[in-house]
Amino acid sequence: MKLMTYVVPCYNSEAYMRNCISTLLASGGEELEIILVDDGSMDGTGRIADEYAARYPEIVRAIHQENGGHGEGVNQGIRNARGLYFKVVDSDDWLDVPSAKELLATIRRHLENGSPADLYICNYVYEHETQGSRVMRYRSTLPVGRIFGWSEIRSFKPWQYLLMHSLVYRTALLRECGLELPKHTFYVDNLFAYIPLPYVKTLCYLDLDLYRYYIGREDQSVNEAVMIRRIDQQLRVTRLMAQAYRGERLAAMDRRLVKYLLNYVTMMMTISSVLLTVDGSPEALEKRAALWSWLKAENPGWYSAIRYRSIATFVNLPGAFGRRLSVQNYRLARRIYKFN
């Protein structure tokens, strides 16, 4: 039985994927499965993936596909995973090995006791190329070291979100919820961290600094200039999230989960608005107005809460002066929280 599947989507990753894979291999033995998805790379990525698959045939599998983007790499992992649990690790990131071993030991213990969680949550660490490290923890929000439900969570801080880096899902749950990430679209990790949550009934938070999220390269998808160039993809993901759960479906959920989902969409709307404001072109400002008009028509209940009673209010100030102030607020938050 495979306890854990680690899926590593790889695109032109030959310069750094070995470091990622080495930490995964060191975290466990044959109870692990590592799926390396070569997403139509044009360098030595595919060769390196095959090399590891040949060296560790009981652990590593290499999948080669035509370029479909990060989301299709994750989709391939979900389709092919044999592990009971599923985690995505980007090829330029890595795991803290002692923390990964402790996570596996906890899952193993819960399985033996007959009480495994649908979702395991750990901390992640921003490893910024020029600004050092910053740990994102949840100890003020989630019970530590035990199984719990949504009714036991406390309010998340404005900077606390359950990003892909912090999540380990039960593999069957990802299939049950029908998760299928869009091809050729960046920022779909937000969908991965959002769409399955209402299907999660039991959670377990371990206060471990597990995931090391490398950030700061100029070509990364979260670089501000890159995000502005790819703003249409950011807008697509934001819209998919905002329309995923509405009306009766929200009414059937725990109110704390609903509040969290609302706050996540608020964050996505805020980032989208700020980036369009930073762009500042007439076309970008038209897209910003169109986004808010769309939300008002698509999900009017959330529109009022997001537009007028959240941080989004401070990034949609009217006029040229208001736009300058909105950008200043964003720059300050970026320096503090190092999110791109």
C-alpha cells in the first residue's frame, strides 16, 4: 500500500528538480510514490525524470505529456496516484525531511486507529531569494495535533490561507469532488486549495514547517510583472472560484467554512484589482470595472461583503489619487508578507 503520493509537475526544471526530488526520497521508503510529470519540457527534465524512475522503480514514476500547464500536471497526478494521500510539490520547491517523516508517522498512526483525516495541514515557509524566510503558521487558528471539523476553526488572519503548499488531501476525496484544473492556465493552485474544501469533513493540523516555497525569481509566475502580463489567467481563476459555491450549497455548509471561502475569494478579487490598478492602462481599468460588475451579477450576496466590507475596499478607491493610494497599500503589504 502506498501511503503518500507526491506529484511534481515539471517544466524545464533541470536546474533545480533534483533538489526537490532528493527531499522527497529522503522522507520515506517504498510506502511513498513520487510521480514526476514532464510537461512537454524542452530541456533535460524528461531525461532526469526517467533517470529517477529507473533508479527507484518501486517509488518513482515518470509521466511525459504534451505541454498542458501546471494544472494538467496536477490532473495527471490525480488520475494516476496510488497513494492514500496526495500532495503537490513544485519542482523548484522542497520539503523539510524531518517534518515530512513526522507527517507520515501521524497519518500512519491515524490509519491504525481507524480515524484518518480527509485533509492534513502543515505550515509552509517562504524562502525568498533576496528577503530571507518567513513561516506561515496556523496555530492561532486551528487546533494542533488532533482531528477536528470546520466548526472548531477560529477566524483566519488576513494573511492566512490554506494554500496548496500547506495541504495534503485524501486522494479519493479529490476524485470524489471531480477536481479538474484548467489547462494552460497559471494560478490554478488556488482552485486546488479551494474547490475540494466543502468535501472535507475532518482535518488535522500539524505545526510543522514542512513545505519550502522558493520565491523571488524574476521569471516566476507570482512575480508582479509576470502576473500583470498573465492577468487574464488570474481573472479566469478568480471567476471560477467566485462562482463555484452559491445559494443553497453555501447554506448547507458550516458557517465558519463559508466565511473562509468568502475571505479567499475576497483575497483573489483584491489581488486581481490591485494588479489591474498597477497596470493602470485604460484597458486594465476597464477589466477591473468589468470584474466587479460580473461579481455583482453572478454572486450579489458576496459582492456587497467583498466590495464594501473587506480589504478590497481599500484597493478600489476612486480617482487617480485613490489608485495611487491603493498601490501604496499593496506595496506595503507585499514588503511585510513577501507574497511575491
